Amino acid sequence: MPERHTDSVAIGPFVLPDLDRRAVCDRAVALATDDRASAACVYALHVGGLNDRRKRDFVEAMRAADLVYADGGSTVWLGRLAGAKHLERAPTTDIGWDVLAGIARRRGRTVRVALVGGPEGLAARAATVLEEGGDTQVVAVEHGFHDDWSGVLARVRATDPDVVVVGLGAPREMTWCESHRAELPPALILTCGGWFGHLVGDERRAPTLLRRSGLEWIARVAQAPRRLGPRYVRGVMSCMVLAAQTTIRRARAVVA
């Protein structure tokens, strides 16, 4: 499949390909359907990741990813400030469906999916919703609070999935994937944050107008102000710092 955009853009310590939403989905589908001997890891960068930019293991995991995409208006804004021309917001809660549908079309069959994460029972509930949505067969479900992952990963590998969706929350899900990469099946590994909760209705999506304008965070904070309020306050500070660093870096590049 030809790639439409190949340039990259730096946002703090993170590097993202300058891709619009459709191109992100196309790239993920290609990673899932190429013949491969090892896992292909696809991670989202959003405000939580910007806040965690000083965590070395997290940054290293993001740099080792096969694909990093912008899941958040702040990431898109900073990317555009850094020179991106195509970067678009690609929320995992939306593109997850698109990626699964694209894999099903490319494979010409139902997509085999394993779900890992959340409290006991959540992944199983999310599995029902995914299967009802069509083109998906959930072959394994595991909660996210195991002390020993060796048996879990052996069970997941044995199901031969096309996609493993990991919902452990950022940055844990990225560092978890990186630390267990050799034990994961040769499949697309898609981290998803709170997607399982959205699938089953435990968390509600923002109105369409807020989603399209990149202000979905307002609705999220309204639903969980104590949990998410501090995160987004920190996010404002992170964006200010990164914006200043980006502006200075681009100005120096022009002078040079």
C-alpha cells in the first residue's frame, strides 16, 4: 500500500509521522496484515503522554513503536506548530473500529482479537460489543491486574490473534508492551487507554461538536473532575512548555 505522507514531526522527545487520520488507519492495517515474525506496536500520544515526557522508560517505549499517532487536540496543535502539514486528531475510540474493519477487508475474513486490560469482567463486556459490531471474533480476554503475565501471554499467543488490544492506561500500557514485546504474538498490538469503558458505556463520548473541535477533554473532565482535572491542568502547563521549546527550536533552525 503506498503511503501518502512520510515526513515526521518532533513534539518534545516524541516523534510522530505527519499523517492524517485516514493515513494512520491505513498504516495500522498494513502493519496488521503484513507477514511478520514479531509484534507491531501502535501507540497514541495524547495529553497524558505529554505530561509523562520525562519518564525515560515511557519515552523509550514510544520511540520503539512501529507507529505513534495523535490522539488529542493538544498533540495536533503542537505538531502543527512544529511544522506538520497533515497531522490530524485520531482518537483511538474512533479509529479502533476503522482499523478492525480495514483489517477484515484486507484479510477477507473476520478479525481475531484479544483484549487485555481493565478490571475483572470489563474486557469480556467489551468483547460482546465488538463482536456485535461485526467483522470481529474475540478469541481471548484478560484483565489488567495480573502479578505474573507469563501464563497470560502464553494463552494469548495460543489463540493466534490478528490484533491484541491493550487497555492498561498510559503510560503503563506502552511500557508494558515494550517490556513484554518478545512474548507478544506476531500481531498488531494496539494500546487503547479507556476504550473498553467507552465501548460498554461506562464512559460517555462528548457531543459531536466538542469532538470535531478537539475539545472532547471538556466533557471528559465534567464526567470525572477529580481524576482528570489535575491531568488536564498539567496538560496546559506541558503544552506551554513544549510550545515554547518548539518555537525556539524552529527559530534557531531558520537562523542557521
